[in-house]
Amino acid sequence: MDSILITSEATSLLSAGMETIAVAIFLLTLFTVLHRQARSYADHLRSLASAIRRGWTTNRALEKLTVISKDSVPVMGCPSVSFAVTVFSSRKQSAPAVHRVKVNPFLREYREAVLVCQLSQTHVLLFNKYPIVPHHVLIITDEYEPQDSALTEGDFRGALEVMTALDGVAFFNSGPNAGSSQGHKHVQVIPVDTYPAGRVPLNDMLLLHCGRSKGWTALPEFRFKHIFYLFPEGGSSGTTECGMSEWAKETTEIYREALIRLGNEDMRIDYNVVLTRDWLFMVLRRTETALESIRVNAVGFTGSFVVRSQEDCELLRSAGPLRVLEAVAVLIHEENKLGE
């Protein structure tokens, strides 16, 4: 009887041990698969970054501007933060508009010269033919979609992938008042290291105001309609293909919520979106140009202005960055006057 009991206990222990080993083998296998996927996707992102850098060096179709001077202008109320101002040479004058037919440069027959790669079945990566900084790229829809249509999960997936590969900032100009010059939907990405000292001034302002908090917020220095969503620290993962897809889905939901919170869910008012690994920013726009000659798109709100003359640089310095941004954004007290 005792031997039967011992055998039964041994069998139970053996069964439990086998179950533990099976669970351990399963977890080890799962870890190995996930590790391989992460390594494979990291290789993909490195290849993407390499293609951009290599193409930038060899592509002769890009009309790169000559930098005349670089300057910085302190932000009132944030003495430790300065916005960058770059003066570029003007491009050569093209033929008068009456002799030209406006075409969509993102159509297949025109895009080949600036093509980087096919990102997905729905999106293509191009160089910006008129880049403001090195490695300035565009994520466009393969088939035509209007620039003033809502951003989709596919748009964000492409932007997040390129942004991660380049360690960049993604931005979107929804229409003419927001600084868009093309009607075919496109999101743009520029590397963070093209900013002075490799830092985005808007991010520095956020850190001063919000620290490491998360969720919805706004900057008190900005007296216009805007909103931020701060991602949880370490909460956004693009280290695997699955993780990137989930990140794109979450970002799309945040983007839609930002439109609602700004009272612009029908997108009747042009707006800018800026996206980093740490936050999403949205601002409503009423015009593209400040002080008659300074054109502002989403990059201006990140802390970097591009102007065409030294006179414009001095004008911007005299007015201050915040006044320039206020001149092109929807001020809080006038939000109900636009889009009617």
C-alpha cells in the first residue's frame, strides 16, 4: 500500500515537472521568436535609414538650397529656449505661371527621380525635391488622396517607421493655410540632428512646463488653439513590426481625439500636426504668412524658421518667435470666427 502511494506521489511530481518544463520551453521559444522578429525589424529600419542617406548623397534631382546664414532667437518667457532661423538663397525664377500647367509631382510618372522605396502597398517614400535640411523625406499615398483628408492608420504607420529609422520629427500640413503646397496627401520627416545641438526647441519648452508627465496638455506661452498628447515614457514601441502597427493604431486614435478636443473634428479649419517618439502636437491655422513675408508651416512650431532674406530674419528677431506663431495660428478668443 505504501509503495502504491509513493508511486502515485512520484507520478504527480513527475507530471508537474513535465508541465513546468513544457511552459519553460514554450516561453523560451516565444522569446526566441520575438527576439528574431525584433532583430529582423531593426535590420529593416537600419536598411531604410541607409537607403535615405545613400540616396541623399547620390541623387542629382534634388534642388538643394544654399544656406546664407543661421541664427537663433530666444523665446520670451523661456529664456533657456531659442528658435532657429535659417536664411536660404532664393531658387531660380521659373517660367511665369501663365506658361506652366500645374501637375501633381507625386504621380508615378513624375516621382521616379526622387523615389527612395515602396514603404507598403499603400505608401511610398520620396525625397523632398526641395529639401530644407539633409535627409528631408516625404511619405505619400501611392494612389491620390487629398491633402485635406484625415490622416489614417496607414499614414501614421509610414511616418512612424521612417521617423524611427531616421530618429526624426514627422509633420503634416493639412492645407494651404497650414503651409501645404501640394494637394496629394503627404507627411514629411526631418532628422532631429538637423536642429541646432540636435534638440527640438518645442520639446525643450515642453520639458520646462510639463517635465515627464503624460497625457493631454497645452503650453501657457502659446496663446493660440493647440494641444499636446505626451506618450507614457517607454510606452510607445516600434521595435517589432507588430509593435509598430499597434503604435500607429494608438497614434491615429490620439490624432482623432486631438481634432475633437480642438473643436475641429470636421477639419473645416486647416491645422498642423507634429509627431515625435514622445508626443503629438496639433495647432489650428488661419493663414500661412506672418508679417507679410514669413511663411510658416508645421516646422516653425517645432522651433525652426526658414526665411528668404536677411531682412526677414531681422523682422523675425524684432517680433519674436511667439508673435510670428500667433500671427498664423487661430487665437483662443477667435476660434469661433473661423470655418463658418
